[in-house]
Amino acid sequence: MALTIPQALKRIDKLMNQVQRGFVDEGAKLARSKTPVDTGKLKSSWTTNPSNFGTKSSIDNNVGYGGFVENGTSKNRPAKMAAQAVQSMRSGANSIVRKATR
């Protein structure tokens, strides 16, 4: 049975939402895995704000010293956990899409 245009568009919309959610989930997982641990507060404070495809989703960390860990200081090397997560997502984009569309 052939799909109508509205049915096809609804399926495409659902698929794109799954892909976007896959990127948000994978990004948060990667950021957590790259976050150094002293007390564990920074690592456990990653949050996600997923939304529908075409609108902004975010991965956030509201711990005040997170920027110092990410970018480093004169005494500490940068951890670059968010930057590494983004790079990993770029190189693994095909895998993320396949996983989200199963």
C-alpha cells in the first residue's frame, strides 16, 4: 500500500526527530565520558534539552568552573571535553544516524 503525501511527511518528520535526538544523546554521552573527575560534580551535571528537528537542541553543563576545565587555566591544561565530543560526533555522524533510524 502506497503512502499518502501527509503520511510520508509524518514518517520523515518522526525519523528526523529520532536522528536529532540521537545526536543529542550521543553528544551528552561523549561529553560525560571525556569529562575529568575530581569530585564528579562536573561529570554528573551534563544535561540535555532535546527538541524537534529544525529547532535548537542543547547539551549543557551549568557548573561554574566548567569553562576553566574545558579551556584550561595558566596552571591546568584544557580538558576540551565538549570540543572532543563535537569532533567525535562529526566523525561518527553516519553511525549516529544509522543507530537512530533502526
